[in-house]
Amino acid sequence: MAVNVAVVGATGAVGDLIRRVLTERQFPVKTIKFLASEKSAGKTVEFAGKPYTVEPINAAAFKDVQIVLSSTPSGVSKEFSPIAAKAGAIVVDNSSAWRMDPDCPLVVPEVNPEELHNAKKGIVANPNCVAIPLTVAVKPLMALAKVKRIIVCTYQSSSGKGAKGLADFESQLTAFATGKPVPAPTSHRAQLAGNVITLDWTLDPNGYTEEENKVVNETKKILGDTALGVSPTCVRVPVKIAHSEAVNIEFDRPVSVAEAKAALASAPGVVLMDEAKGEFPQPIHATGSDHTFVGRVRLDPSNPNALNLWLVADNLRKGAASNAVQCAEELVRRGIVK
Ligand code: 2RA
């Protein structure tokens, strides 16, 4: 079934990628429109070889739209996603506005696609770019034994801060490499070139950053286990695109490396890289891909019930645009979009 689509936040980094991913994945588009803030309305964007004028976001723009793919700041989503849903559309929203709302499913299609049927408000939330690949990798291991606790340390790329983050990355790394004075950051909290930043996000009252708290809460919600222990440290590193994660997974019984690798090798969305062949996941492999690359699977030498692994995924694609388009595909496939 081909559907009427609106891309909201069409001129941003993720909106731009959504446009590309819709074409790449041959999403069944009947009609499509592109919406953005008043500032960007009037610009021209290209889709499937045709130019489209970007329209302003307002209630009238959602008439007859069946699926909205939205990537705006939370405040904009809080205002307009319910309006789009009231007009009859299902919204797949990239902001954090609806992620912890009990009436809005938080969906990774490889992990919990059945939750798409529970969008009571007509809004499906697209998770955080760390939680998405983490749950893609942990879900197949949950079939082997109960997962009790996850310790995750992230190595997050500059593009997590959008176009401004990338501008910092380009200008600072160029200056750093040529021995020139490194320009002050405009979006990152500290110098990124030649550095790592452990506090690149707002600090919440519990001493964890907003990002770390998202990883905890969203991972539990996606995996459907409120008792799951999740212990995060989120760090920004001077990488352009793709987030890496060092993950320690504790089970309720010993799980062998062979068992884990077999489960990961056949898991949807996972590419298992084999260190015996000299393969190990790197951001440059994941950039431009919709897969989660997993490797370095090994026993925790300090805990017989735990494994360590390393994973990498493109934060702009699987961590945002592609996951949203995959949700839209499932909404159509399951007949939820009418
Ligand atoms: C980051 N998770 O990498 C954020 C982007 N949504 O900063």
C-alpha cells in the first residue's frame, strides 16, 4: 500500500537523511510533502529526482497525511505531533519529547516491533542513538539467558550534535592537524580535537548526564524490563560519524562466547565481525550503513556470568533516520497505517 507522507524538520541533518533513506529503501510513497520552521519554509529540497518547496509546519499541512516522519526539537514536536495525530496521521518522532510517555511506544523494529500496535496517542517514539544499537545487540542474547545488568561506555561521534558539532569537528581537527590555534567549540562543551569529553550533555541532578539517563531509561523500555540494571558512561570522541559502545552484559548463568556469537550472527540488523579474520568494528565501517556492527565478544575475566563486546552503528542512520523509516515500513506492513 502506498501512503501519504510528510517529513517534518525536512531541512535538518536527520530530515535530509530521512529523505535519502526513503528513496534508498523504496518506501511506498503515494504523496510526499516537506515541512519545516518558518525560517526554512520556501527552500527547495529534492526527492526522487523532483524538486519540492518546503512548507511551514501548521495544522492544515497534515490534512490527508498518513505517516509523519518528524525530526524537530522536542518543543516543536510537543506542539505539532498531537496536531498531526489528531488529523489522522501516525507520527514517528525523533525527538525525546514522547520517548518515556507510557502511551507512546519506543520502537526498534528488530527488537520490539509489536509495540507499534500500542501507539495510543498516534505517536511512535524513535529512541536515542545509543539505545538503538545497544538493544539490537542485546536482544538476541536475551534468548540465551536472562540479562541482569548492562554496563555501557560510549564513544560518541561529533555528528550527535548535528551540523554545528560537525562544523566544530572540521574546523578544530584541521587546525589541530596543521599546528594552528584550535578554534573554540560552538556546540561541543570543550575542545574535541585531540581530546575526549565526558560532559558534552546537560548534567542531571543525579550526577549523570541527560544522555546517560536516556540510555538507562530507554534501554529498559525498549527491552521491556524495568528491573534491568543499566550503568552508563557517555563520552564524546573526535570521530565524525558513528557511535561506538563498549558493553558488559551480565546474565543469570554463564553464556559462552560461541553461544553469543551464534546468536549475534543470525540476529536481524547485526553484522558480526570476526577478530580471528582480523575484523573489528570501527566507525568507518558503520558510516553509511543501517547495521549494528558487533565484535570483540569475550568472557569477562572478573565475572563468570558476563560477556564483553564492542559495537558500532551510524548514529544518523540506524540511530535516527533509518530506524524511523524502518518503523514507518512496519506500520504499513502491519496494516496500522490506514
Ligand atoms: C548525541 N545522542 O550523540 C545525541 C544525539 N541525539 O549527542
